[in-house]
Amino acid sequence: MPSRRDASEVLDRDFLEARCKVLELAATLDRIDRAPAHQGDGPDARLGQLRRAIDALAEPGPGRAETIQRIFSLDYDPAWRRNLEVPRSR
């Protein structure tokens, strides 16, 4: 079984990539804030998802990845298989 790395080893390996991703997210949010407001049907739900995910990142402890995945996931639909079926031509 592989040994677990300590926090310092994880930071040594992943810090620069994580920093890059945070900066990329900040730049995207800056572009959204500078863009003219969309005149659609109201606030865009995707922006709300991003904000909830950012809030989840700030929470300490493990489990953030699962929480954020759930924010971006659709609710379970028990009829999903029926929705995928393609009508057969005769």
C-alpha cells in the first residue's frame, strides 16, 4: 500500500498548478464582472454555481471535491435510462 504524503510534500508537488488554477479562475471572474450584463431571463445559474463552489473551497477539511462535484451535477433522475432511449424507425 502506498504511503500517504504529508502536507508539505503535497504542496511541493501541487502548489504551482493550484496557484495557476486559482489565478485562472480569478481572471475568468474579472472578465465576467467587466462584461456588460446579459439582458436575459435573470441571473445566470452557472455564476451562482461558481460562487457556491468558491465558498465550498474556503471550508476547511476533506470532502471539498465531492461537495463541488455535487454543486455542478444534475439531480438524480430515476427515469434517465428512458430519456436516453432512441425511438426505433419502422
